[in-house]
Amino acid sequence: MRVVIQRVKEAGVTVEKDVISSIGTGLLVLLGIEDSDSEDDIDWLVKKIVQLRIFDDEKGVMNLSVQDIAGDILIVSQFTLHANTKKGNRPSYIRASKPEFAIPVYNKFLEKVEEVTGRRPGRGIFGAMMDVSLVNDGPVTIIIDSKQKDF
């Protein structure tokens, strides 16, 4: 499971000109799922995301988490995070899970975020062509791969 986390002032998802979800200050999380992902990956990654200290404290030091600031979280599934570009110029997405595996994992991830934070995260529509907008704060962008948690 791989995520790109962006600290945002605001973010939103639009599908066919309809705003599906929008948030204020918080985190935009782009989530890539692969077949080897498990509940352990979900648990570890959700904990890591909500406790990640990337918001400024009163001294201007990144020392607060999204929970500390009561920030919002928007989670968008993005299979292209597992693109393999080693060969040629057309990326391969062989590592990205097919919808029959990825949709239940995505839904469990959303449920876990809500369970841990006590707040329902914003979300995209799995498999839809989405326009994702954001105002990146900083910019602060973090990439985390649950398969590298032991490093």
C-alpha cells in the first residue's frame, strides 16, 4: 500500500462537474493498493497518517498531527501510484490491484480512518474519472509505502 500525503489548506474531488467531496485544512491522501496489502498494512498506515506531525505548532515547528489540529482528511484511490516505469515509456500497472480486491480494501481503509479519528473522511469515487483540486500548504508532500515500514 502506497500513499502520497499532501498537507492542504483545502482540497476537493469533482466528478462530471459535481463536487463529490471537499475539505478544509488537513490532508489529501492519494492511496494505491496492491494485491499483497493486508489489514496490517491498513492499520499501520492509518496510524502513521493520523499521527504524522507535519502541521505547525505555535512556534512554527512541524510538531502537530492532523488529529491535533482537528483537521480534515480526504482519501482518493489512485492505482497509478504503483506504476512501473523501468521498461519503455508506457507505465505498467501490473502491481495495482484490480477493483474486486481494491474496492473492499479501500472501504476498509476509509472505515479505519473514521474509527481512529472519530471523523468521517472525505472520499472520491472508486474507478471514476475525477478532478482532484488542492491548495498545497507549504508545500508539504510525503510518500509512504507500507512495504517499507521495517526500514
